[in-house]
Amino acid sequence: MNYEILRGRDQIGGSCVKVTGDDGTRILLDVGMPLYDEEHGDFPFGMHQRPTQELLDKGVLLDIPGLYAANTDEPAFDAIIVTHSHLDHYGLAHHAHPAIPVYASAGTLAILEVNRIFQGEAAQPAVLRPLPEDAPLPIGSLMVTGIPVDHSAPDSRAVLVEADGQKLLYSGDLRAHGRTGYRFENLLKDERLQGLDWLILENTTRSPSASGHGYAREDDVENELVGLATANPDKLIAVMASAQNLDRVVSCHHAAKRTGRLLVIDVYQAYVLMKLKGLSDAIPQYTWDDVRVVFTHSQREKLVEHGLLDVVNAIARVAHVKSGELAAEPGRYLMDGRANSKIPKLFELVGRDHLELVWSMWGGYLKRDYSPVRDWAQANGLTLHRIHSGGHAWPEDLDRLEAALHPGKIEAVHWEKG
Ligand SMILES: [Zn+2]
């Protein structure tokens, strides 16, 4: 077997690795969207959904013969394996020929389904299949095994490919310091990973430019939120995070509980958590006594348009909290919210003097041109507290992994050499 790193050797994002068996079986591990253009600028919103030929012309899509529906009748690939639901790993997979099946974990597939509802009529891969749980999937001569890893996307996988007496491990994105950090420790002693020929390993935090990844551990996030909520008993704590970051919503829930507050989520996040319920009993649900849900018109409409009025009504019946209630008793709540253009309206209602704002995502997002929460905080003279812990293993954990697996060759990906 052999492999080729098609993108990701010298950038964070746009991940794509090709693996070929001796019998000609070909698969791709991730078909990700680059995070920035050639001048390091932002892509326009929804760029990955532009037509295939346009993205090929712009170099956003790699020129891979036999991959795209737009320029081949005979696909040259047998499968695509997606490690997790971050755009820079799966975002271009739907441009592939519809005859090529796309495999991913149950949690990743659930997120793709949620995205189909909330991101307009976003194109999705034609054939999505579940990657078997911790068991090998034969694809031609290749045996492909998804191995659960700790990361900020739900139910992420590393991928082991075995064939022709050789073994390759592609890490996807991983870390040791999240709430499922035991998965990282499991990798170190996983018998299947002994005798690796190649380890293709994410090196995000080894990038010279690495910054904005925050506190050392997810536990620190919870403790910092407790400190902030305790110091500001009469204010709403509004945490800006990804709705799909399960560790973060658990941290928010714990911090709310520890300070006698109710956790507030939006209806989009309530739906995400409902879809991921099967992954763990620790994932907060709208049915819990200490969870409330705010409704925004656009989120509600998207669920209704997709025939989910029953779900909307069920959530509203048990958990609905009005923004006026948040404004009336801000100290009663801790919110895990979205940093979108709608949320400043809620901040206005609560009032700047009754609000502590927390940025709980990668710091790099704050440098983007479009950042309505950053702009609102600046305009209102409010500090944006930075309380975050990133999705990527720290250099010392990468060292531990390399030492434990001692593969024949290590390839660094998902990093910038600077
Ligand atoms: Zn990721």
C-alpha cells in the first residue's frame, strides 16, 4: 500500500490523504475545505457549496483525477472516510462522484444531518454510510478501522488502514485534555496500533503561529466559568461557543449547576444535543430540569420547514424561556450561545450592565472581518473574557503519542511550519 498527502502538509485545514492498495483500491481520508485562501484571507460564507468547476478553477478543490462527478463518469475511488464533522475535514466531500460512498461515525453523520436542516439546502454527500464501531471495514484490499478519539467535534475518529502487511494511522484531529481524554490514553496502549509503518499526525499546536488555543484542559474552562459567575451573581453569563462542541456545553452545564443557575441553550443547540443523545448520558438535554431553551425565529422556521414542528412544540412545552425572562433575572442564567448577527439583540435587551460576555472558541475567529459579538462588545465597552480550551493535543501529548507508537515514519499534517 502507499499514501499521498494531497493537502495539509503545510496548512491547518483542507485535509486530504489518498491511500492506495497494491490491488489498486483507492480511498481518501477526509476531503476538507481549506480554512483560508492563498493570501490568508477569509473565504466568502458558503464557499464550499459553490459549483465544482468554479472551486476547481479557484484551486479550492484539488485537481484529483477520477474524483468529481463534474468531470468523470468512472470514479477512480472506492470510498471516502471522514474523520469528523469539522468543515476543514469533510466540507468538500459532496463534490465527489455520487457513486463513491462516504463513511463516518454515527455522531458525524448526525451532525451532517443537522447541518442539512440549519444551513439552507446545503449539498451533502449522496451516499453516507456508518463506519463500523471499532471494527474493521473491508474496502477492496484495504481494512479500514475508525478509532474513537477525543476532539472538540462529537464522535471523532482516527483511521487505521491495514493492507499488504502494512499499517497506516491517520490521526484526524485529536487531543488528550477533553472530557473523553481517556480515549487518547487508550491509543497509547492499543495493540492494533503497534508496529505502525506510518503515522500521519496532526501537529496544530506545534505550529510556530499556534495561539488562541486557550486553557490547558476542558476542566479549566468549567472552573473559570464558575469563577466568573460567582463574581457576578446578578449578571447573565453569555458564553459564545460552537453548538456542536459537546464538552463545552457540559462545562457550561456544570458551571451553571455549581453556581445555582439554569443553563440556557438555543433551539438549534437543543436539536443538536437531542440528535447526539445516544453518544453519552452526560450530554445535556432540553428535558432536564435545569435546562432552558431560547427560540429565535430563523432557527424555529428551519425546523418547521423540515417537518419538525412536533419537535419544536415538544421543546417549547417543557423548556421555553423568553428573552424578557433572561433580562428580568439575568443572574439566574448561564447561556451557551451562538456568536451570530442575531444575538446582539438579546444583549441589548439584557443591557450591558447586566452581562458578562465570554468568548469560548478559537481566538483566531476574533481576527476575522465579520465578528458581530466582538464588534458589539467593543461598541459597548465590554470585555470579552477569553475562556476556551482547544481541540488539539498539546505538544507534550503529541510527544507521548509518538513515543508510545514509535512508527516507522511520522508525517506532520494540519500545521504551518511558519
Ligand atoms: Zn477538527
